Amino acid sequence: MKKQILLIFIVVSSLFISPLFAQTIFTSNAVGPNNWSLAGTWTQSGPIDADGVPDAGDFVTIATGHTVNITAASACSSLTINGSGILAYTASFTLTLGTTLTMDGTSQITGANAAQSLVVGSTFSVPVTATNARISGISFAVNSSSSIAGTLTLNSDTGVKIFFGPVTNSGSWTSTSIVTAGNLSIRNGVSSSGASFAAGAATFSVNAGQSIGGTAAMSFAGAVAININTSLASTGAISFAGIVTIAPGVTLTNNNTNTVIMSNAGIGLAGTGTFTQGTTGNTLSYAGSSIGVTTFNATGTNNTVIYTANTPTILAVNYFNLTHSGTGTITVAGVSIAGNLTESTTGTFNLTGTITFNGTATQTISGTGTFTFVNITLNTTGAANVAVNKSISVSGTIAWSANGLLVVNSSSDITLGTAAVITAPTSTRYIQLD
């Protein structure tokens, strides 16, 4: 008798519980009137929804060739837009997705102002079959990860686009139409291994330890705000054409194993934070007239800073490798070099004050330009030498704080001014002419 009662309870309970967890599948039809909130827009499958309109528990597909309009606050569990389907905002309301958004083919989401918004509760995906998915004219937020395997374009500066989870691009990402830094907010890093990643302006914020990385080249055409500790960590080149501004108390670290290029001709690196060159052979190519960030650390082992402008102001900090590739005359005052000093074109390095060479292995002075020193001090470790592979002139003092040789190769000269002094050479501290 107890078994019979239990069986009856299970059967009766299932009749009541099943509808609570049932999710209707809504697919747009060609009949219209095409407003999300009207039953005539949809064909249902699975459990039949009483009012015929998708709500928070339902799956929705906008079919290819169909346009569905948002004219009221709306919701569903997941949304897929196939083929040439369009989700169009014609009024200022929010569509809330409980889980996922998928955009395939040449699908579009369109709007006209920032009060029109789409909130994705979980993940956003653009599959490899998406050849030209586009989002424009709305505010857009993704609460979990975003995976771009196809082609996605964010083609409007209207509204804020917030990516709370990591963004992974293995396809083609374009957001060059976003010219206001705050309108593209990356909050858990971005990586690209795809055919292209071309952004406009962007802001990195909220979650510390995020990275801009991957294995392919990435570019940012507009202003970039770094408001949280961030690492540049790609094996592809990362290019910034606008001003990169680092917030107070924040560090941007160049751990990129390819070149980081800052091509803004003015002050391309600014703010009251810190920029740090990494320790794995990282290179910064800087085209600006000067560096404006409050703290600039360039002593990381094997890192290289290349100033590419003709007559930039060289920041008076210590460097590992320092290179100038412009054609003008630049002045460097009183810095330490732990690696190599290079003038790679026809420019002139005018080195005032005391330049200290303090490396732990052989260092070089080389290139095709001109070097004029006032004072040189060798403070190398382990009796490391400084190889002079390009003719130099010294008007002041050559001195040693540690053992090591200043080795001038056979095709180079060292010209001493009339007041030049070689201070206390010894058998382990001298100038060697090869």
C-alpha cells in the first residue's frame, strides 16, 4: 500500500513540476508583425507558452532574413540570431538574456541610442560560420566569457560595450568605430590568435592581473585607458596609435615577446601610473616626442626601448638596451645602461653628464650614427667589457668603478677632447685599441 501511494505521488507531482521547468523554443516567422512582444511574431515548439511571447525561461531564435523589433522591456533564456537575421531596437528598452547570445552569418543587432540595451547573462559567441556579425547603436554587456571565432564588428560609438569576462578572438574583431575609451570596457582581459584584431579606443578596468595577449598582432587606433594592473603578453605585435593613459597606482607591464609599438607622435604614454618593461627581451618602439607617464621602469633584463622620432626627449631614467632610430640630434643626461647603446640611423646621441655602463655581460656602443660623450663610467659586473663598435668622442672623463675594459674595435676610433681625462687606469681597467 505504501508503494502504491508513493507511486501515485510521483506521477501526480511530475504533472505539476514538469511545466515549471519546461522551456519553450520560440523561432521567428515571416508573418509578422515582427515585434518581440507580439505572439504573431513567433512559432513555438516544445511546451506551448500561454501568451505566445518569449520570457525569461525560453529559448529564442531569430531566423535568417527575419527582423524582430524590441518595443518593450523583454527577456529570454538564450538568443540565437542566424544568417541575415536582425534584432532591431525601435524604442529605448532592455532585452535581458539569462544565459547565452549567439550571432551567426551576417546577423545584426541595431539601435539608435545608449538607452537601448542588451544584457547577456552568460556567454557570447560568434561561431566560425559568422562572416559579418555586427552590433551597433546600443549598450551591450556580457557577464561571462566572449568567444569570437568568426567575424564581429562593433560599428558604432553609441552606448557602452562592457565585457565582464575574458574575450577570446580566434577570428576577426573590429571595433575601430568606438572612439570613446569608456565605450569599450574590457574587465577580464583580451587575447587574439585570429586573422585580425583591430580596436579603436578602449578601457581596461576592474579585475587586476588581466592581460592583452595571444599569438597574433593586435592594434588599438584610439585612446586606451589602463585603470587596473595589466600585462601586455602576446607573441604578436601590439600597436597603439592613440594615447595610452595609466591611472594612479596602476602598472602596465610589457611582457610581450614581440614588439609593442606606440606610434602617437605626441605624448603617447601618459598618466600618473607606472609603465614597466619586462625581463624577457621585451621591446618598446616609441614614436612620441616624449614619455609623459609618471614612472617609467626600463631596467628589466634584455629589454629594449627604441625612440623612433627624429628629435625626441629621452626620458632620464636607467635603461637596459637604449636605441635611437631617428635622424636628428638627441640629448641624454646622466643615465645608466646595462645593455647596449645604439644609434641605428644617421642621428646623433649627445650624451651629457655621466653615462654609466653597469652590465653583467659584454655591452656594445654601435650603429650608424654619431656618439658624443661628456663622461663615461664603467661599473660592470664580473669584469665585463664595453665594446666600442662605432667611433665616439669624449670631452670629459673616462673612469672605472669596477674592473672591465673599454674595447675599441679596429674600424672605430675614440676621440678625446682637449680637456678629457682617463682616470686611474690599471691592468684590469683600461682602454684597449684592437
